[in-house]
Amino acid sequence: MTIAFKSKWLPAIISGLLLTTAFPKLGISLLAWFALVPLFIVLRDLHPKEAFRIGMIAGLAHYLTLLYWVVFTMRIYGYLPWWQCVSLLVLLAAYLALYFGFFALALTRVCRKPLHLVLLAPVFWVALEYARSFLLTGFPWGIVGYSQFNRLHIIQISDIFGVYGISFLVVLFNAAVYILLLFLAQKKWRGCPVDRTQALLAVVLSLFLISLGLIYGNMRIKAMDEVIAGASSPRVAVVQGNIDQARKWNPAFQIGTTKKYAELTLSAVPHQPDLVVWPETATPFYFEASPKLTRLVTDAVRQAGVHLLVGSPSVQGQPGNYAYYNSAYMVAPDGRATGRYDKVHLVPFGEYVPLKHVLSFVGKMVAQVGDFSSGEKGRTLAWGENEPLVGVQICFEIIFPGLSRSLVKNGAGLLVNLTNDAWFGKSSAAYQHFSMAVFRAVENRRSLVRCANTGISGFVDPAGRIVASTALFEDAVVVRAVPVLTEKTAYTRIGDALPIACLIVMIALMGWPMRRVRQEAYGGIPLKIPDWIKRRVSRRVDKRR
């Protein structure tokens, strides 16, 4: 590896670190609009293979710092030695860095002219973010658009394009800034000079689309405020029990944990909630399968006289053939369980072990139950004749836009995210997780209620405002009126049309230069098919006829 190549590592690393800084906890979201410029600078004259390696370096810098909390989680709750925890983080970061590598490779291979970079950089980026959302079960954590969760006006376009629309604008602006810098420095992109017209077009295009987004955002916020003002607004209470994860599954603390949630629920009664929400696996036992402990919950519900949505593990089947689920039960004021949602998208290593024969040493972080099974996608829960259907998402299901869409398409008027972020300690993961939930509210124009064991719990209105939120690791009961809307947005109806289109374009363009790449690999000599092969193929075609 040459010294010249190593000298390009620093700008790549800077890009990765700037991108991480744009996400919570630090949350300097403005940096995302410039973070990729150092990476673009070093890609200017690189061969695609070198560009791939530089992209990998940027990706590693980003994901090792964004996901550092994986080490803490695996060490404390997975009971793995430090070297295995660090190894798993490096493996995860290396896998995610591949997408950075392919992004850099695609730019240097396809974008021969400066304007190509401006037009295609956001397309390639969004295509790869979308691919990351479903490949190998999917892990769309840290999509660039999520860094803008607190910029209310720009995120409104999510009700058309989803979070990927924000990513598109952010990367487009990065590319336009870079082309402007090339023009000012009189530098070339892959041997092609940048003239005044190209620089002007790049800047005008990016500013024009961002301005359109801001104008649309301003209009939609005003429209949402008018609709919210006239909407029915049931009162919902979230109960943050703040149960220590080390004690959560200890049988000695089951009764104490359940009583604590019951007492916090009764403390909310003076605020007249219509629905009380407990977090993911709030009951450290199998609801309905543990009659005595279940009775503690149902007695509290009868005393409070409210509907309760409670997260609990559940078990179905016969001895020797049990199926376990991470579930949410709707309990009526009379103590009857009237509905159940089972988690659809399970967490690898937390709720099941993928590739058991290869990764048997890892085990599971929740060893008290067997591997969980998946539930039915899009199932909603009813909780009263005149109340909206509830769409539940458990834990990191909230980072998958398609799951929220399926719930709203099935009639959900309210989205509820139950989670247990105690795994993350006081790291940035809890803040990142909460920030991603904001987009599910905007994409579908639904109020979102989030209830977490140790925080962050809160409420997000259909315009994406964080109406209330709790601090980490404190007991809390928060009651708010939540407006219920019924409209279905363009995004709810058509879904990920933008990223799918970007993926199709990327695949098509990556295939187009194949012939040129093959010629370059052979010193620029065209690859000619020998005549004898042509004759043999021709004879076979004639025989088939």
C-alpha cells in the first residue's frame, strides 16, 4: 500500500466522524450536510478499487463510533469477554462499511463528469441505504436522514418520500458543495474540469430542491396544526418503571416489579387517562400463563378503570412444542385480555440466534426464554368502540418504516412503540433510537406514543414535534392528549418508491460500464469473441429451431 494512498485515509476518516457527530447524543445535525465532502475530495482521481477501500475506511470510522454501544450491550448482557464484544462490533461495522465502499466505487466508476456526481451521488446513496434495510434481515440504523429529526420543516417531505427523501437532499447538497469547491480551486473531477455553468447548476439544483422541501414543510405544518386542532384526542399515559435490567428477569423481583408498575399506573388515574401504556416486557413473566402474577396486573387495571397496553413475553402451544413471542396485550378495564400483538421483526442475538451452528458460542442475551417466533405483520389492536385502532411496534421494529406503514394501512389511528432500552445504558443508542421514531409519525401522519422501561419515553405529534419526553433512568408517568388523524399519506399508500427507483437506476448504471471495464482490464483491447465460438453457438441455435 503506497504512502500516497495512506495519505487519503485522514479525509475519509474525517467524513466518517463528521457523519457520526450529526447523530445524537452530540446531534450537530448541520454537519451531515457537509460530512461527505472530505470523502469526495479523496475520490477525485482514484481507481474504483482504491475508491472502494477508501469508502470502507470512511464507513469504519463512522460505524465504529456510531455503534460503539454494541460492546457495552454484549459485555453486560451477553456475558461475552471483551475481545469477543469488540470483535462483534468490528464485524458489524465492517459489514455496514461495505455500503460506503460500494458507494465510493459506484461514484468513481460511473460518474465521469462533475454533473454526473451531483445527479447520481444521492441516487447511489439512497439505493444503498435501502438495500441495507432488507439485506441479511435488515439493519437501517443510522440512515443519514435520521440525523435531521429535529429540523421540523425539512422532515415534512417524509410523508411523500419517507426518511430516504431527507437522505437524498443531504447527499445532494454535499455533492453540490464539493463541485463548487472544485470550481473555486480550479481542480478537475476525474480529469474533467468544472466550469462556471456546471458549478452554478449544481448549487442551484440543490438549493432549489431544498427550498421546495422547506416550502412544502411550512405548508404541511400549518395544515397539520389545523387538522390536529379539530381532531379527537384521547388521553394516554406512559409508565416508565425504570427497572434495572440485571434484576428484571430475577424471579425474586417479579412481584416487586409488577407492583411498582401497578402503583405508578394508579398514580396516573387523577389525570384521567383513557389508555395506560407499559413498556416492552414490563411483566417479567408469561402473561396469562402465570395466573398469580397476571392477577396483580388485572387487579390494578380494574382498580384504575382504564385500558392497559402492556408488553409481556407470551407462550403458546403444548409441552414439547411451545412457541414463544415478544408480545403486547390489550387489557380491558374489567381485566380481560382483548387482543395481542406479537413482535414481527426480531432482534438477532437478543431474541434469536441466527446461524446457530456457526455462532453457537454467542448464546442469547435473554436466556430465560427460548428463541422467539415472529408474529403477524400489520396486526392492530382495538380498545374501545369509539377509540382508534392501535398499531404497536416493539423495540427496534420502529426503525423499519414498512412495519409502521402496514399498521396504518390496516387502520391504525395511533402508533405505539414499546421498548426496553436498558440494554444501552446511558450511551447514545437510546437517543438515536428515539430520534428514528419521530419519522414514523411524520411519514404516516399519526401521533406516536413511546414507552420505554428506563427511557426515553415520550409523545410525538403527527407533524413530528416531540411534545414530551422523559430523562433516562428515572421513574416517570407522563399523560398527554394525542390527536388521532385518519388520512393516509402518499408514503403510506405507495411506500418506498423513491429508494426502489434509486436502486433500479444504480443497478442499471453499474451494469452499463461493464464492457468498458473489461476492456481496461485487458489494456484497452476490446474483448472479441472468437469465430469458432460464434459458429458453435449458431449451430446450437439452428438445431433448437
